[in-house]
Amino acid sequence: MAKIFKTGICSYGMSGKLFHTPFLQAHPGYELTAIVERHNQDSKERYPDAKLYRSVEELCADPDLELIVVNTPTHLHYEQALLTLHAGKNLVIEKPFAVTAAQAEEITALAEKKGLFISVYQNRRYDGDFRAVKEVLDKGLLGDIREAEIRYDRYRPAFGGKAHKEGNLPGAGIIYDLSPHLVDQAIQLFGFPEAVFADNWRMRPDVQANDYFEILFYYPGKRVRLKATCIARESIYAYVIHGMKGSFLQQRSDQQEIALQAGTVPSFDNWCPAPTSPDGLLHTDINGEIVRKETTSEPGNYMGYYDDVYKALTGQGPNPVPAADGIRNMRILDAALLSAEKRQVVVL
């Protein structure tokens, strides 16, 4: 590749270790040039050639960097995105884009003024299970969709120790942590809703932030429900789609995060295995014949995101997740929080 982007990353926590640095290192279009660790130097074990900075301010001051990944806690996104853009760097920013849609709009306006690139890191678009659902819908196998549910359940019955996720900081709580995945996927599958109704709740006594949500999307002719909880010891289908011809059920089965935790090095090929057993169920009418069969999703690949970003930066393709997508997601999140507070439907 002729162009190589010198890239810095703002944090070497979980997202940095699993979702960003392995792909930046493995993609020939990027050079993992610098990493921020405020106190430790864990990154040196795996990336000894990368510069180690102690603050985002130092990172942004590096004249060599062309792209910076803001992957810090949500309440820092706004401040650090503006810092990155004022330094003249292109930007990849973790979901959620910011704490509010107004912050996301301000970040976007600054990038447009300076002619800089922004992409929001919505990696779950590249999950194998989501892509299986999208393929079924794209083929029209279920007829007109009337009802759908997308879930993201976990079993974490006690406080996990991270204040930025479960404390009282802005942007804390499961609705900021997980709903950006579900909201983004719902829009990708069904479009932007007309209105939302939401319930946002704290289930566990030892946390301060919400750890349960349910958001109902209103569309002409269909309803889509998004839901997440932290006390689901037994998993159920993560995607349940019902149309006038049939239904499709899909488990949340993508193995990339597990493989990355085990130290697997990603690549452009199918580096992550497909599920070992069927993870979906299709029951529908195809050309007048009733079909009921188990399905197995193909492997996903988050390398696709960074490859799509590279193509966008070099003029070879569209931005995979432009700032406008992030703003739409934040508008829905703002409306969901307002709906839960007022206990009423919020029109978008």
C-alpha cells in the first residue's frame, strides 16, 4: 500500500488491547506509532516500537500522527475529540460518539470546518451473527417485517469496579455501553424510527448507573424492541425477527472478542472460526414451500472496519460509519433517556 497512516491510540485498556491495536498493527495501511498509558507500560510487551505517552495532550502534540483513535471512557470523548481535531488529526472515535447529540454535532462541525475525517467505531456491524440477520432481511425471506427484538444480555450480578461504566459519571450505565450497538444495528436493518418509548432502570443495589434498558422503536407498520440486562445467566436468541412470511431467530454467537482475548492475531482472512453448531433458525415460505431449518452464521471480521476506514481515507470507498450515523444514534439515545425520565413516547 502506497499510503501508510501513522496512528495513535488514546487508551490501552480493554478496547485498546482487543479491538484497536491488533487490527492497526496487522493492517499494512497503518503504522501503530503511539499509545497512551497514563501509569503503566503494558503496551511495550506487544508493541515495543510504538511511542509511549502519558497523556492525550502529548499524543495530540506528536507532529507525525495523522490519525488518532479516541477510545477512552465516554465522558471524555467530547473533550478529547475536540483536542484531536484542533491538533489537525483525523479521528476514529469509539461508540457512543459522545454523551449527547449536541456534543456529537459540535465535534462534527469542527471536523467539517477543518476538513478532517471522522468515523465512529461501530464494530458490531462486522459481527457474523448480525451479518446473518442482515442477509436474511436483504433477501426478503421473511416478507414484510412486522416485529423484531434485538437483545444484548450479560451476567454480571455484582459491581465490576469501573466507575466510568457503573458509577455516577456522565455517560455511565448500560444504556451508554450497549444501546449504541443495538440502536445502530436497528437503524441499519430497519431505518430511523418515528418515535421511541424507553424504560431505563438500576437492578443491582451496589451500582449507581442504570444496568437495564428497554427501548421501543415505532415505525409505520412495524415495532422494534431493543433490550439489555446484566443478570441474564441463561442466554436466549439475541435477534428475533417476525415477518408476514416467516421468522428468523439468531443467537449472539460471534467469537471474535473471545479469540482476541486469547491472543489470536487478526488478519484479512477468516482468522476467527465460525460457530461449531447451528446458531440460527429460519422458518418461512420460500416459493410456496414451507422451510424450517437451522442455520450457521459465517465468521465476522473487525478488520473490515479498519480496511473500510483506510479506503475512505485514501478515496477508494465511503466512510463505513460517518459522523452523521453517530449523530442519529445519539439523537435516539437522548430521546430514550428523556422518554424513561418522563415515562412517555418521544417523537423524533
